[in-house]
Amino acid sequence: MIWFALRAVVAVVVAVGVYLSGAHFVRNFAKGHAEDDEEPVTMADVDYRFRCIVCGAEVIMYAAPDGETPMPPRHCAERMALIAPVT
């Protein structure tokens, strides 16, 4: 009878520990990881169209850091090709 009670107490302690660590993990998603020291990046409106050279899938990018040409995304393990900007 003592072993049953001890096992029940250990099970409750483990369950509460798992719940608290899961709640802490989920709470961190709401906080995010943005540092206070980082300056916000200014985004510019762009119209870039990229096409996968392997399968032909297309991606349209509408925002990029101001003053920079963005790196093409990867698809099918290859960099996508930049097509003429969308007009």
C-alpha cells in the first residue's frame, strides 16, 4: 500500500513538472527573441519574382530590407533564378 501511494505521489510530481516546463516553453513563444539592442530593419516595397530552375515553382517577394537586393530563396536544393520584377 505504501508503494502505491509513493508511486502516485511521484507520478503527480512528474506530471506537474512536465506541465510547468511545457507552459514555460509555450510562454516563451509569446515573448519572442528580439533583443532590445537591435535596431529595427526598414523594409522597402519590392516586386521580385523568383523561379525554381529545377521544377518551375515561382515565388513573389513584396518586401525586402531597404537598399538591398535580397538573396534568392532555395527550392529543390538550388537557388531560384530572378525573373524580371513584377509590373
